[in-house]
Amino acid sequence: MYDVIVIGAGPAGISAALYAKRTGKNVLVLYYGKSNLEKSTKIENFYGFENGIDGKTLYENGIKQAINLGMDVKQEEVLDIKKDKEFIVETENRRYESKAVIISTGNKKLKPNIKGIDEFEGKGISYCAICDGFFYRNKNVAIVGDGKFALKEAEDLKNLANKITILTNGKQMEPIEGYQLITKNIKEIHGDTKVSKVEFEDGSTIDIDGLFIAIGVAGGSNFAKKLGVKLQGDSIIVDDNMQTNLNGLYACGDATGGLLQVCKATYEGAKAGLEVVKYLNSR
């Protein structure tokens, strides 16, 4: 068992991990996919780089620094976080346990550009199967997505919904036993007061009672919703110590909203790491 698992390897996550590790705690960092930081061609407003630095280099240097300090850093997609007596973090092939968790996954607002999505949010369109699946008992639902995140949402719905259809919106995906798979491009979501139909570019349609959005990989707000953690929009609400309303769960960086800058992320990461140490020492 780890003392703390940090999810995300950007400035916030690595800063949190460094501060926790330097006090002797057993730390695991899990990260997957591209970081928004890598998209920055040049950063000139971060202290200490007289000629600036590109985001990809800064991101990679942070991960190397964590590895050099001796902590476990693994590139695995986190699919779920659960809280029992301790925290259980699930990836595709592993389950990790820890006494505390720090979410520093950034703010991934992944929403497909499909007509009708905004109109029907909260009216049949959901972003959390665990949260809203109960409302679709014995009904027909669809999931927009083409990766492991989408499959995890399907698994969470399979004992509730009557029929589950996975819509890849033009992406290719291997057939999955137990689920209908449609790879056509989606044109529009239709309904009256709530979602009732998906129309594809070729003019064909399917009737549904609910639509779940699960594209890309799960972000901080997805995990927060499943754990019953308070959100403001897509941002995780934390107190002055970077702790959420769930004991032992912390968040930092872009996942908490506000100023989306490296300097803010490193400060909140350092604060979260120090506060996690206090929490662990008090147990």
C-alpha cells in the first residue's frame, strides 16, 4: 500500500509528489496521455528560465526529477477511484491502494462538437454513469467514446440499462461483447424536453433514453463526481489546504480551476503535498 497516490504528472502533481516524498512518504505517480503543458511552445513567465522554456521539456523534466528522487512513476490510465477503508485506484490491469489521493489531472473539458449536446445537458445527457445510471434503469442508453474510459462507463451501466450502444463518432474500435457498436459520424442529438434520438451523418437514427459522454480519458471532475466530491462547474472545490470534502482526497492545479498557470499549479501542488503529509501523520 502507498501512503499517497498522485494522479497526474504535470507541475501540480509532480510538485505534490516531491514534497510528500521528501518527508519519507511512499508515493506513486500515475499519468497517461498528453498534458496540456506539452502544447505550450514557449513559456516566458515562469521563474528561473532566462530564455524561456517549452512546455514539453518542462513537463518531461518534472517526471525525470520525480524518478530521480526514487518515487514510483507509472504511465497507466486511471479508470476509477473508490474509497472504502482506504482508497482504491484502478487502472486497466492493476489495483493500487493508498491512504490518500491527490488529483492533479488538469481540467479536461472534453466535449464532442455535436449539435444538441449543449441543449440537452442535464436533459438526458450525462458525464457520469455512476452518478446518473440509476435514472436509466431498464432503458436504452448510448455512450459517446472510443476508449477504455467509455468501456468503464459501459461496465457501470450494464446492470442497470436495458441496452447499451457505444457510439465512436467516426473512430474505429474493436467490437465488445455485450454492447452494440456504431462507428458512424454523429450529426445531431434530437429530443423535445429530453434526449430521444441520435442522428448520424448518413441519415440513419437510433432511439435512446439517455446519452453518456466519455471521450478521451477520465479527468479530475469525472473522478470527483463518482466519489461525491463537490464541484463548481468542472472544477473541484477544495479548502485552503487543498483538501476536498472527502477526507484524504486532495486536488491541485488546473483541476481546481482559477488561474491556469504553471506558477499556480506548482504552489497548489506543494501545498497539497505538505497537507497530505500532515494528514498521514495524524492518522
